[in-house]
Amino acid sequence: MFFLDSDHVYRSRSFAAFDWLEHGFGTRLSPGFAAGAEVSTLKQIHSAICVQASAGGCLGEGDALVTSVPGRPVSVRTADCLPILMADERQRTVAAVHAGWRGTIQGIVACAARMLGRAEDLHVAIGPGIGHCCFEVGPEVAGQFRELFPERADLAARTSIDLVEANRRQLIRAGVPPSRIYPASLCTVCRGEFHSFRRDREQAGRMVSMIGRLS
Ligand SMILES: [Zn+2]
């Protein structure tokens, strides 16, 4: 579903098939990816705040950026949190979302989906982030996932959480067809090609993920 291009940027095959779209999930080997004055960014605060991008540069606080302006890409920075890119095929609106566990609990992907348009027209690529294999949390965090994982009886103790599945469930609940949700299934902690806050702590850099409308 994903491939690594010659610039060390992961791309979704489904998104790459749209000629009106540019996108990519950066790695630690693509530090200059999506740098430029025209790219919109946010000061990320682990919220469910979605911002309509009106200009390039940093547009204030929030964790999702939406745009429909050609030549005005939007981006997020991550190191274990999930970068999620969204595209509305019909209206050609796009979004970049930063979803860590706090943003996931607050429903940031559903917020971005509502801002984009009709859920049934959306395509969603879930990029590299901390995997179920590495995301062990205490009961104070696990307990907040009860509503998303009602089938689990182990959330009152230390356990592992699947952030990709949590976001997938929210998207499906919002009306996005499951066949249009594309998870990369690449764990940033396990794989050295990525920055990881859990692995590298204060030394961790950030990866840039970007999506934009070309026409
Ligand atoms: Zn892992």
C-alpha cells in the first residue's frame, strides 16, 4: 500500500494515483522534505483543533490543517505520534493531521473529516507512528481507550494500545469507507529509519508529513 521513493519519503500508492495531489511521509533520511515558505504548519499541542489554512508558515496552535488552495500544502511534524493525511476526491480538499494518544482520545481525525466534506468521498493514509508492538501505557492512559476498544478487558492495567486501529475505528464511525483507509503499518520505534521520541527521548528529531493540492 506504501512505497519508499528515491528521496527517502514514504508515499501511499492510492494517493500517488491522484494527479492533482502531492503528498509524502518524511523519514530521518529526508530532513529537508516539505520545507518552504508556502507550506502551512501549526504549533502542535495534542488537541482536537482543526485549522483552515489561509497562508503559508505557522498558523497558530492546533493539530490538523485543512486546505483547498492549489500550491498551498499543509504539513505536520511527528516522532511516534501518527501523521494522517486525508484527501476528498470530489472537492479536492486535503488535510494533514497530528494524532498522538491525546489527540486520538479527543477525536481529531473525526474533526478533520467533518471539516473536509462528505466522509464517503474521503481517502485516508495513516503514516508511520508508534506501533502496537511498542506502545505500552499505564492504566491511566489505557483506561481512556475503553470507549474505542469496548471488547478489551485489560485496560485497567499496564497494556499495549493500537493507535492506528483507534483512529481507523473513529474514521469508520465518521462514515469513511474502510476500503479507503490505508495504514502504513510502520513502527517508528522498531525501525531506525524514523525518528522516535520513545526510543531517542530528547535527542529525537521530527519527521515532516505533507499533503497539497497541485490543481
Ligand atoms: Zn514497534
